[in-house]
Amino acid sequence: LPPSPPAAPPREPPHVVVFPFPAQGHVNSMLKLAELLMLCLPGDDGLRITFLNSEHNHRHILRCSDVSSRFAGRPTFCFKTISDGLPLEAPRSMDKLLGMLSYLKLKARDVLAELTAPADGQSPATCIIADGILSFVIDVGEEFGVPVVLFRTISACSLWAYFCIPRLIEAEELPIRDMDRLITSAPGMEGLLRCRDLPSLCRVTDLSDPFLQFVTIQTGQSTRARGLILNTFEALEEPVLDQIRAHCPNIYTVGPLHAHLKSQLSAAGQVPTRHSSNSLRKEDRSCLPWLDRQPVGSVLYVSFGSATVLKRDQLTEFWHGIVNSKCRFLWVLRPDSIESHVGIPKDNIDAELQTATEERGCIVEWAPQEEVLAHPAIGGFLTHSGWNSTIESITAGVPMVCWPYFADQQVNSRFVSEAWKVGLDMKDRCNRKVVETMIKDLMVGRRDELSRSAVAKANQAMEAVSEGGSSWDHMNRLTEDIRSMSG
Ligand code: UDP
């Protein structure tokens, strides 16, 4: 008898570590990705997912979301926590970002080392999916021989703008001299982006600014990862995706993640009864019965995300503008969203504003946003253009007025208005007259035209996440690649 071939080495079951940067938008989309992976990589080949959450966020998510019931009884999923270096109850404001990143870099190596070579007999990590702004994980992966795939939680268009920063500097388009000049050295975006539409961190006079440096370096590092996951879909961002592919050939566009998750759940016969929540803040669901009482398409939803801080006079201008538009409105005002105030300042708020708000407004501290955007009463969204909010609004077919606050939001709002034509860009303006006019245009004057393109984009999004759609196919490719990485 011929000698039998040597036995193949035993296959490690896939064990994926998902490691987000600890902020609402990042945790939300990466948890959705983890849930999708669980659906698409069934546990029969021993799959495990470890979600690495900051201790602070973990406490909040258990308290505020339905995560504990959604993940209960799933032996293949577990949370592991890591300190972000700040006292547990301290606020996580943007000025703490660089400090948190340095601390995480220091801490994460040991945690990841333990996961790649566990002492407790558990299966070792076979793949790490790390947030794209935690690119130091690529070094850790190389040290321990574990492949790293990055997940950038921003749009492809803003990622491409970040990629172009070194070219913009070389072409002396940065530092900015004239905010309204069209930029010429970002391929694929010529004729579209003005200097004011570049990421806000490009608005510095000193090019050694730590934020600018940080983002440019992180983005350059993406090319070293095994692949890059994006929460977008091909039909929305194909031209810029093609540009990014010249640097990062292996891109998985699997978005919109929240819609994709629902599509895969239905395909698996597990139709969700309601939207799942990954909130770090307690949602006030009382706005839903309020919305039920409003006419179809009559309500403006106003939210500036989890990190925007309004100056007192900006709050006043928005409030007057919204009230003067005569629209009904649902407004998310986080207690920490007004500079130097905790809660909505009660003093000096015009009695006229108070009365109008009682008559046709509803203010909450945090809303179940996906459910709100899907509600038939919503006719428009005044947003800060964070990528999660933008893609959630696109998927719901809700047109937007954009008031970008910082970072990638300046790019998103330009694409919303000029490339995708699903909204209006109010960038760098905040006075009551402009706010009023923009809202009236959105809800009345240009309503039909904007709604038509918004619905068309929403249909494309749904196609992408349906069986055989581009995001569905990219998800299949991602899961196959994760399996082969553990071989
Ligand atoms: N969000 C929410 N309730 C709110 C406001 C926001 O659930 O009242 C969610 C929203 O659905 C989105 C995330 O918080 O998924 C905000 O992410 P985004 O990228 O839009 O902005 P960021 O908070 O990161 O600036």
C-alpha cells in the first residue's frame, strides 16, 4: 500500500476579535458587523467572536441598549473589556481623543497577546478586525502572526479625502488660503470639493497639527492591512471606491450595516421584531407615540449626533430658525450638547420659542434614531452629517439639511448635496434666517425633487443588501476570507 499522505494540521476554528475605537458611532457599526458575522459564519465550524469594548462603554451599553438580551445565550459571542485610561464616570469629550488613543495603544498589546495565545485552552484569535483609527493593531497582528483587517467607520468619500492630504500639501492646496476655491489635487473629486468641504482638520494654519498628523498617518497605514471594511455600498460611492482600491485593493463594502443585518436576519428566518439598539445612552421612546400622532412627512428630525457641542448662540439661532419654519419637529438635545451647560439652558429662552415648541415640537435627550428615521411622519433630517446618521438617512429615503460640525462631516455634507442630491448643505452658516429658509426648502419648496432622489438611493441601498446584491456578496467574500485565514 502506498504510504498515506501526512495528516493535514488541525484547523483552528475561526476566532474573530472585533476592536472598535470607544465612541458611539464606532461601537454601533462594529457591533452590527459582529452580529452579521455571527449570522454569516455559523457556529458549526466553531466560530467565536470576542468584542473588545472599553470598560466605560460596556457599562453604558449594558444599561442603555438591548445588547444583553440580543447576545444572551449565544456561546459563540463574548465581550471583553479594556480600560480607555479615563476614570469610569468622566465625560469622554473630543479633547480626550488623542490621550485615549495613546492609552489604548499601550494597553491593547497585552490584551490582544492574551487573545492570540490564550492560557485557558480557548481557541486563539485567528483574525482581528480593528477600527481603522487603531492602526497600531497591525503591528500587534504582525508580532503574533494574526491577520488584521481594518474597519473604517467613515464614508469612502471622506476616507479618500484623508488619503489625499499628502497630495494636497505637496500641491500647496494646504494650508487653505481661500475657502471657496475648488481643489484640484484630489483625483475623482475635482470640480466637486471646495477647500471648505475638506475634512475640518485641514482648516489649520500649522501643518504639524497633531490631529492632522494623526489622521494622515492612520489613513496611510490602511494599506498594510489584509483588507478594509467600509459601511457603504458600491452604487453610492463607486468612483471614490475605485480611487481607494488603487491603494487598498481588498475592500469589502458591506453597508448599510443596519439594513444588511435585517436582510440577513430575514434570510435566516429570524425576522427582528423591532430595530436593535447599540446605544450608549438611554433612548427616550416617548417620541414614537408622539410621531404616531403627526401627519405623514410633516416632521423635521433634528439631531447632531453624540459628540457635537453647540455654542449658546448657535442653539438660539437653530431654535428660532426651526420654530420660524413653522414645521413640526423632533429634536434630540443631549444634556451635554450645549457649551458650558448641563441640560437645556432654561434662562433667557424666549417665551415664544417655548410656546411653539410645546405646540408642534418634541425634545428628547436621545432617540431611537433608526426607528425615528423609518417613521412615516418624518419628512426631513437636520443633521451634523456623521457617517452613521447619513447612511441611516439615505437608507430610510429621508432627505437632509446638513450642518457638519467636524472631521469627515464636511466631506459627507458636500456629497449629500452635490453628488447624491439628497439634501442641502448649510455648512459654516448658522443664523436663524438661513436655518428657516433651508428647512422650508427641504420640507416644502424642493421636497418632491429631494424626496425622489432620496427614495432612489434608498432603493439602491436595499438592493445592495439583498441576496445577490453587492454588499451581500462582499459579506460572503469577507466570511470566506476569515475562514481561510484560520486554516
Ligand atoms: N443616535 C441615536 N440616537 C440619537 C442620536 C444618534 O441612536 O438620538 C445614533 C445614530 O443612529 C448613529 C449614531 O448615534 O448610529 C451617531 O453616529 P454618527 O456617525 O452619525 O455621529 P457621531 O455621533 O459619531 O458624531
